[in-house]
Amino acid sequence: MASVRSGKFEDYSWFGASWAGKSSDGEVRALLVDQLRDDPFTRKEDIRVEVHDGVVTLSGEVSSSVARRAADDDAWATPGVNDVENHLRPRLRPAGNEGPRAA
């Protein structure tokens, strides 16, 4: 069982967090970057991640709206995240001849 000193759990450092109740911004960022690298929708994307007081800011350009949504979902699923600001922009593809046509 975890010992309690000064209201903090001391025996959870092995779990990757400074204590079980609150992760540092660096720990949150590291967990999220690992998740983005493991996610098949985001692993090849150039996503910048910043964390300040548990608020994650995602920025950059991604290949699709699916990648944008997957990064947002990954951020919300990361322990220690209080809010997500998703500033990712999907790349626009020029319309080609093979696109939809008027009847």
C-alpha cells in the first residue's frame, strides 16, 4: 500500500509519474508524444505538442481531418490533460480531373 506523506503518494514514482495525483507538464508531453507515435493515423504527421498547466496545444499541418481528429482524441486520452487546443490544419488537396462532376 502507498504511504502518505504531506498528502502525496510517495510510492508511485515507478509508475512514471511524480505522484499518482498530478503529472508534470513534461510527463504529460512525453506520454502524448509516445501515443502520437504509436497511433497509425498520426505516426507520420508533423505535430508540435506544447503543454502548460495541463493544457495541451497541438499545432502544425496534417494530411487529413482524420489525423487531426485522432491527435485530438489521443490528447484527451492522456492522463493529466485538463484541456486541448487543437490548432492542427489539414492539408488541402487541389481538385483534379478525377473528382466529382456535375450531372
